[in-house]
Amino acid sequence: MQNAWNVQWRDGEKLVQKVFEGESPKASGAVPFANELRGRGILADIISRRHGYPPSLKHRNPPQLGMLWCPYCIKWKDFQETAVRHSDYVTPVLLRCPTCTISIMDYYVRLYNPIFAERYFTAKDMRKHATTETQQTNGRRRIRVRR
């Protein structure tokens, strides 16, 4: 299965995306299209939609403290706490990449940011403590009725 590459940019208030199919962004035509937009002064980002990529050898260390590797943007990004609004529902507020909106709950984000994932998911404030109400309802047993 080939990868899908999105080139996205802002046109006023609207986010515009164009999809390219191919193994690499250059072969699919996403890079020349993004370069053409950048030549016109438009900020365009290239995003992988089907595969997460590890950081290359020259990008092993983040440029600033607190940045996380986004495996879909293939860049170091400053993840922010946001929710994504869809037409039918709103996702929970999580740390997300500002460009592709992938959250820290994604497998590849946790895989390529292991120290952050270890600290974030084992922190005391992230552990959910059961309230007394949920402990009482979980303590009740269901009675089976035999027929």
C-alpha cells in the first residue's frame, strides 16, 4: 500500500489540503507542489497520513527543550493541549501536534518519544484514581438468574 501525503496550507481562515499518493513525498509530487506554494509566500506543510517515520540521525535531539518528534510531520514540534472538533463530536483535550493534530496517545508518537511517554504516562496526576462512588458501583456484584 502506498503512502498518502497531504500538503496543507491556510487560505485566510480556511485550512486547505491536497492529497498525493506515492511512496515518498518527492515521487508523489507533494514536495514540488509545496515548494511552488512556498515560492508564492504561502506556508505549506507536508504530512504523512499512513506511516509514522523515526527521526533521522541528524534530527536525533530536539532543537528546544520540551519539543516532541511528530512522526507524521517528520519534524520536531511543540505539542499543545487542544481538542479537535468534528461535525459530529469533539475529541478529548490532549497534547497534540499543532499541524497534523495527532495526539500523544498515538503508538508512533509514544514509540519515537520514549522518555516523554514514560514520564507522562506514569506521572501521579495522570493516573486515574477511582472515586468512592465508582468503587461502590464496581463493588456490587450482578446476580445470575438460573432458568
